[in-house]
Amino acid sequence: MNVFGLIQIGLILVCTTIICNNQCNHLLLQQRKVIENSLRLLDKMGKNFPPQCLREKMSFRFPERVLQHRQKETVRVAIEEIFQHIFYIFSKNLTLAAWDGTALDQFQNGLYQQIEQLEACVIKKHTHYCWSKEVGRLKLKKYFKKIDCFLEDKQHNLCSWEISRVEMRKCLQLIDKVTRKL
């Protein structure tokens, strides 16, 4: 290969890196739009909270400290983890939820796309933020496991899904609040 060919390859690599970094820098802004859309879809999916479910309310206590880092990369890692858990929960036994299927599909697709974009940005800097990611990962895993167990204990009935939907709304609102501060 000649020198000109090597220069072309080098320029392509530099341009690709710059484009990827710009996409990662604008990711938090894009997340706000995705979260706004996700909140709208959550509302559209289930309409009003059923009155018969009020007595079954449950407090799951989201671990807010996982989102209280000053470093954007650490927050991105936490948000990616949260989106993965939400996607997992909303990919399970939804037969009794009685939600708008189109809104649910759009919600799942939006989460999946955001997870892929976050993974692309987070993988690059994974080693620098490993310790905080693991601590946060354990807290988030425990939190989402409570929700998952709640759904299973209630046999994925309508009220358990509605309570979970309200809880996911709280998660997304908290992420939105955090990303606006960054």
C-alpha cells in the first residue's frame, strides 16, 4: 500500500472518531426527546390508573444515587442499565396488561434504539467507569428485581402492570431531570 492510501485510511478513521464522539456528546439531548416520547407512550398505553388498583400500591424506592454522579459517562452507564431493565420488564408476560399494542411497540422500539446508541458510547469508556458502574448495577438490579418479583407474585395481573407502569414513569422522569442538569 502506498503513502497516499495510508493517509486516506487515517483520515477516514479520524473522521469516524469525530462523528462518533459528536453523536455521544449529543446523546443526552437526544435522550430528553426519547424520554418525552416514552412518557407520552406510557400514558397512551394504559390511559387512567384503574381505581381498583389503588389499594395495591407498592413503593419500590428507586436508587437515586446511581444518577447523582458529576461525570457524564457514569450517568450514561447508569441510564443504559435502567433502559435495559425497563426493556426487559416490558418484554415479559403482557397479556393481562390490556394496553394499546401500538403504543407498547413504539415504547419498546424507542428503548431498544436508545440502548444501542448508549452502548456504542459507553463501551468506549467502559474501563474508566467500571467501579461505579458495578456498584450502580447492583443497586439497579435489586430495584428492578423487586418490580419483577412483584409482577410475578401478582401473576402479571392488570393492577401489577399498572403499578409497574407508574413506577417506570417515575424512573423516566428522574432520568429526564438528571439529563437536564448535565
